[in-house]
Amino acid sequence: MTEPQLSLAQMAVNVLTTADGHDKTALSRRYAAAWRAARTGAAPAIEVGQASPPLHPSRPDAPELLHPHDVPKRKPGTPQGRIALLHAVAHIELNAVDLHWDIIARFTHVPMPLGFYDDWVKSADEESKHFNLMCDCLASLGSHYGALPAHAGMWRAAEDTTGDLMGRLAVVPMVLEARGLDVTPGMIALFRKAEMTEAVDALETIYSEEVAHVAYGAKWFNFLCGRDNLDPKAEFHALVQTYFHGALKPPFNEEKRADAGLPPDFYWPLADTEAPAYAR
């Protein structure tokens, strides 16, 4: 008997409830390929459907998840510090996989064009690739994802915005992922100085593709504002002040943020102008 075709929302829940990082990203990439094939007519159509995503995604036993203040400080100029930095990026990318599948499954009650789902499936696929690139870098240095403790607070933005699609778009792609555009050039320079070509190549791939993820957030945020006749800038400021805990920290990568559709008057009014230039 042929198994019934899963809906996209059911696929999303299956990714969210898979604990192992490599299994999660393999399933994510397989489902993304199936969605692409269906959307191009190379395979039967897949319904978006509806599902009940978990409040928290499944996670492997390691890494140990700590309060942000308890995560050991990294010393990027040392070999162990560089491993810790790559491990932190791997953790961010795995969380991003879940964040993108969660936005697909959690907000199916909000009528959205199919292009919305195309964008977040593509983003989830790329974040899956990014996680595996970081794991390859760690393996080349004799380490692995789970070898070090990690930040437990990364899912907070998802928890806080479970009932607010616009809030999710404002805080996750337009704040958290935009922050990646600010800090990644410095990481690339650090690994280039250490002559770690594999890490440089991986981070450059991540950097180039993350611009689109921020852009998808801005695009669909503006779409929803337009549909509801809201002022995007005022709405963004209100939602970030509601859901984001703390001020935005400069320096900002204004060029890449502009490429992603984030003008300076969106983020500078929310900035901590007292933060030191090296604040992360």
C-alpha cells in the first residue's frame, strides 16, 4: 500500500521532532527537495496542510544547554577558541533549521502565498547545509557538534512569538539573522588570518546565503503590513520592543542590511548607542 503524501506542515513537524542534528538536517534537505520538485511540476503537488508543531524542537543529548551568562567565554585567537567559535555557529545553524520549519508549521492559519513557503523551505535547506559545513570544519579539527556547551536562549524568540507571525518575522530574520550579517565578516577575517581555508570557505557560503534569509523576513513583513495597511517601520519598532530582550548592538553591516531590505531607520532607533564597537 502506498503511503499517503505528507503535507508540508507535517514534514515540518517531522523535522522539528527529530533530535539528532545530522538526522534532522538530512530529513530537512530531503523534504526541501521534495517540495521543490512538487513546485516545479516534477512530482505530484504537496499541500501546505496543517499540523501541531511542538513548543520546543527535539534536541540531542549533547551539547549541554546553558544560560547565556554561563557559556564559557571564547578566546578566538587560540585553537580551542576557534573550535568553540565554529561550534557556536553550528549551534546557531541547527536552531535556524528548526526556526524556519517552525514558521512553516505554526502559522498555516494565516493565509499566505505559496511563495512564503518556498522562501522558508529554501532557507531551512540552506541552514541544514550550513550546519553540516560547520560539522565538517569541526571534524577536521578533531571535534564535533556536542563536544562543548551551547547557548540555551536561542529558542526564546520562537517561544515568545508563537502567536504572532509578524512578531516572528521581525525578531528572527530581521533582528537575529541580521546580526549574523554584522558579525560574520569579522569571523571570516579571523579564520583567514589563521589560514583555515575550509572554515573561511564555509563562512563565506553562510554569509552570502544569509542575506536572502533576512530579505525573506523583510519581504513578508512588508507584505503583511501592506495587507493590513500598517506602517512597516512603526510596526517593526513596536514588535521588536515587545519581543526582543535588549537593545540592538552596533556596529551594523549597513551595506548587507540594505541588500536585505533593512533601511537604517528601522534598526538605528533601537540601537544601544553606548555599546562598544566590538559588542557581540
